[in-house]
Amino acid sequence: MELIDGIAVFGDPIETSALDQIRRTKEHPAVRAAALMADHHKGYAVPIGGVVAYEEAISPAGVGYDIACGNKAVLTDMSGADARAGITKIIDDIASTISFGMGRKNVERVDHELFDDPAWSIVKPLNLRDKAAAQLGTVGSGNHYVDVFTDEQDRVWVGVHFGSRGFGHGIATWALKAGGARDGMDVAPLVLSSTSDLGAEYIAAMHLAGRYAYAGRDWVCDRVVRILGARTLEEVHNHHNFAWKERHSGQDVWVVRKGATPAFPGQRGFVGGSMGDDAVILEGVDPTGNPMAAAVNQEAALFSTVHGAGRVMSRNAARGRRRKVGRRWEDDPRHPGLISRDDMQRWIAKRGVVLRGADTDEAPQAYKRLPDVLRHHSGTVRILHTLSPIGVVMAQASEFDPYKD
């Protein structure tokens, strides 16, 4: 960890554009602490991997458009041998049953008691309830996925990554507009007083989106476990685009984590790598008796850690530029990407992973390696399980989805 202008910065090399964003974010008078996780990279106004503590304030730009994006991992009673024996059919069944991208392929009714909650009156003017109901249980596109893993004991885990879909996107769009946010990547992020009417309404809507995201990930994991013909033994579930009311250094603050996993002592988290790399189940370390440097790093990181491996190249650089044709994307031959589909498939084949869907902007070559990233948070978290992918399902490369990130 390196302290730069009062900001705890993890990782090497440090991405200058992300550092500039977190510096700009820290200039707001309500900020009490800020940190940058080792998987950081540039985001919308606030960098991915940015963690910011505000006194009586909250930042919709810091939470981001995909409110409550997060991960869930489920340990099943299925053996790795059984899963590998039928992995092609398993992955095909997941791809045909779970809805990826914009539309809904599955005809199963996906309902939830959440839709009877009076909290929907808070977001009623946004007319988002029907959209939320239509998209519950859909995964989306971009870096969102359903994975089948095996661990060091050859047990099967199901892992998913997605958030609140169009519902969260609509809340963020409304809050940013209502708050007068400046549009752009290199601008000061919108910050709202948490006690103002707009701030309180945003917080309530954000919490509803958080519960919605949990419901969606629960449904998808349960449905995939049914496809496996297995039972759930335990689960790990966490957001990484959210704001929590916490106490740090004797002060109550709103901690906004954008692409960062909470990692308090004993708190478990599921952190993915890329489609061809291992993922991990980790937990925060008790600072009592922890080496001084590690304990200091925990507090400096606001008890947070990475949410993934972090990109080494932008989407456009990896896959090349695209043109939108109707509701689909097509390659622009004038601007090819650095990673071909053959390059991606060779990597996946070498790892023995069965892949359905996905685009080259999500290829393993576009990401850092997760163990290298986690090394920068050594001593603050411990690895409980290492999960190796045997099957990955993502949206098709041509899928248009404005809620994918």
C-alpha cells in the first residue's frame, strides 16, 4: 500500500487516470477517507476499485449505474467428477434456461415478495417497478456471468455476477439528473447530503435495488443448482457497488464502494478472476494480533478488498470498435481489437473450460491475474477456497445491453 495525497493506493502499476479520479473525488469537503483497491481502473467520475467515506453525504456517481452489482457463490453437494462428465450438457442447459442480455428467454414466472413491499412507493414516479419485475432473474451482458467451478476438494460451486439491471440504471439516471450531475468521466462526482430530500430518497431507492439484486442472484443460483440436480450446502453473497453506513475511526460515515468488496474481520466474499482464471472465496482477517502493516492497511482500505482481477486494456482496445445496427453490435473492420476470438478460445481450451457466449473484451488476456492483484492486499484477507472454472456462460458477443456494466 502506498499513501498518495492522503489516499491509500493498492496495486502496481498504479493507473494514472484512476488515481486522478480518486484525487478529484477526495476534494469534496464531506470526504473523510479514500482508497483505491489493487484492481482499480478508470470509471464514470469515480474509479472502479474506489472506496470513499463521506460524513452525512452520499455519492450516486460513486455507487454507479449498476447499483448493487455483486457476486454470489453456492457450494453444492455435487462432485467435480460428475460435473465434468456432463459439463457440456450442463452449460448448454444453463445457456438455454437463464436469460442473458436484454431479453427474457425463460418462460418461468420469476416473482418475489419484494414487489409487495411499500418501499416501491419511493420509486413510483420513476415507473421502474414493471421493468424490474420483467428483468428479475436475468443476468445481462458485459462482464456478467454464470460459472460452474470446482474447488481444491473437487466440490462443485456455482458462481454468478450481476446487479440490479435496468432498475438500478434507472435510479442512478434519475438521481444524477435530479442532483445536477456533470456528465463525463473526468468530472467531480455528484455528492448529495444524506439528510436532504433527494439524498434520503436516493438512499431508500438504492437499498431497494440492493434487495432486488440479491433476489435476482438468489433465483439464478437456485435455478442453476436445480439444473445440476444438486443441493445447496452453503453460500457467499455480497455487493460491490453500494454504500453502507459504517463506523470508522470513531465516526459514522457512508462508505461508498465502487467495484470493491467489503472485507471486515470474518466477513466472507466471492471474488472472480476472468472467464479462464480461478476465483476465490476469501474473508477479512481479524486485525487483533495482525502484523502492524497489515492492520494499518485494513483500516486504510476501510476494510475493503478487490472485486475482481482488474482490466489491463479497455473494452474497445480488446475487441475493437463496434457499430450498433438495430439492437445488435457489429465489428467495425476499420478498428480491429488486440484480442481475436481465436486468441480467447485458445486460452479457454488450455484451461479446459466450456464457454458459451462472451466477447473478446472479456477475454482473459484483457485482465490482470487475480493472484497478482490479491498479493497487494496480503495480510488483510485470507483465501478460504480457490475455485477453478469448468464452465462459463455469458451473453452473446453481439448483444446490445445498456445495463451491462
